[in-house]
Amino acid sequence: MESSIGIEESKGEKSITGSAFRHISLFRRAFMPLSELEAYYCERRKYRFEQGKKLKHIRLRKAFGPVFAKLLTLDRIFRKQTVTVIGNQKKYKDRVIFACTHIGENDLENIYEVLHHSCWWFVGDPCVLYKDISGLLVYLNGCILLETADMDDRHIAYLRSVELLKGNGSLMIFPEGARNGSENLPVMSLFSGTAKMAIETNTKIVPIAIEQYDKRFVVNFGTEISPKDFRDIAELTQKLRDALASLKWDIWEREGLLSRDSLPENYSEQFIKTFEKRIQPWDTPESIERARFHTKAEIEQKDAFAHLEHLNTCRENAFLLRR
């Protein structure tokens, strides 16, 4: 993703982890396995942050946004998909945080196409972007990448987002942290980072919900939320989740709701199969489960029963396994 191609590696230097970081030429990176590329870029982000490197070309990349949106339109037409926009869509002159629901493949691209506002993408576990032409386009547009399992990388991504917003750039983010694979939650629990960065930079949040009906997507724009109207991060996070859930419900009402008795008996199984078809090949329900936000109550409940996985059953403890 660099503008020039080096042939030789530079000398190793210490990264934020304390280990030696070694620059690798773009030519050599082109032939590296994907797993090694992921590790390399993660370490490079830490090293660049430690060295005080700043985000580049925030203003210049705004000019590329409309071009990128047109390319996404052509790609969507090629995929034979359509996008319907409803709600409070408007053009924004100042910086904003577009906080979106996340459902499956192409929702990020289809939302960006109809924003009419240039913004950087906040992308967790970018994976194949490192070896795909789409990765180059996302880089030119502006992006903040991170490995969600790496706490240092996540913290750096947050600080980079704050840097972007303070530099008058805008950001598109999925506060659920993963695609929503739940058959009964309109919106999963949210990470607090979106609210935190909005408060720290005094940036308005625009909630956006998206739903997919085969090849047709419906995008619902909500009313902007000002962080000044909230006492703390928790209150703003709850407000954002409520707004996203209401926007998703508006889509469902518009498209037509089904009564509970009209659902098939195996609805949950059908929903999961449909969801798994929508996600990218490198994603799995297990990886999505790891990436999403888990509340304290969920973690405590999981810890309370963790011992059952290592339990040697006998007559004295058999009652623990009863349903």
C-alpha cells in the first residue's frame, strides 16, 4: 500500500512491543502468506505510532471520496444489487461519525456509496485487503485498520480515530464490532469507543441502519446525535444503540412484519444459514462471536460455567449436567 517499491529491507528497529521491527519491501510483501502480512502490518502500525508518525493527507483524501463512491456504484451494479435510501439523509459540511449497523457482505460499500460525504473507514481484521485491489482503493480513500484481538492495535486505532476527527476528517464505524448474526436482536451491544471519541472531539454521530433482502439493500439514516447532550459515555452509547434499533425497526415495518405464528418452526436454523451465506469466506460464526462486544454480565455468566468444559463426570456431580 505504499507509493514506492523498495527492493531491500531496512535495518531492524524496536517496535512498541519491544521486539525488533523490520521494514519489508512492497515487492516481497506481494509474495508473503496472508497470515504473515497481517502480523507485519499490525507491527508496522505500532512502530509508526511509537515513532510519532501522523495520518497522511486527510484533506487530500476528501477529494478522492466521490471518485471512490462512483467506483463502488459500478461494482454494485456489476453485483446486480440495489440500494434504497430512507430516513433523514442530508449532506454534512463538517466532520461527523457515521455509526452503522453491520449485517454482512457489501453493507459497508453500499452505505458509503449513498453517504455523499467523504470519510475514512474503520476496519477490523482487514485480512484480504492486504492482497486485493480493493485494499488499495480503501487505502487511497483513507482507513484505520486494526486486528481486533490485539489490544495495543485496538488502542492505537482509537487514538488514530481521534487524530482524524481533530484533523477535521470524518469516520465510518460499526460500533457493534462484528456482523449481527442474531435472529432476535435488532442491534447487538455496542463498544463504547464510538461515544468516547465523539465526546473527546465534540463530533456529532449520525446513526445509520442497513438491512438486506436478497440483492436489495435498504439504508435508513437517523438524526444526528450531539455528544454535548449526554452526561457520560455510557449514556451516549445507550442512546446510539436505541437509535440504531429504532432505525432497523423502521425498515422492518416498511418492508412488512410477520406475525410470530407465521414463522416456520426451524426459523432460527434458516436465519443462521442465510447469515452464513452473506458473510465473507474468511469469517465464521466463531470469529464473529469473538469480535463482538460482550457485556460484563455475559462474561461473568460464561466464567461461572467454564469449569463444566473440564469436568470429569461421576455420580456425585451428574446433577450439574441436568437440563
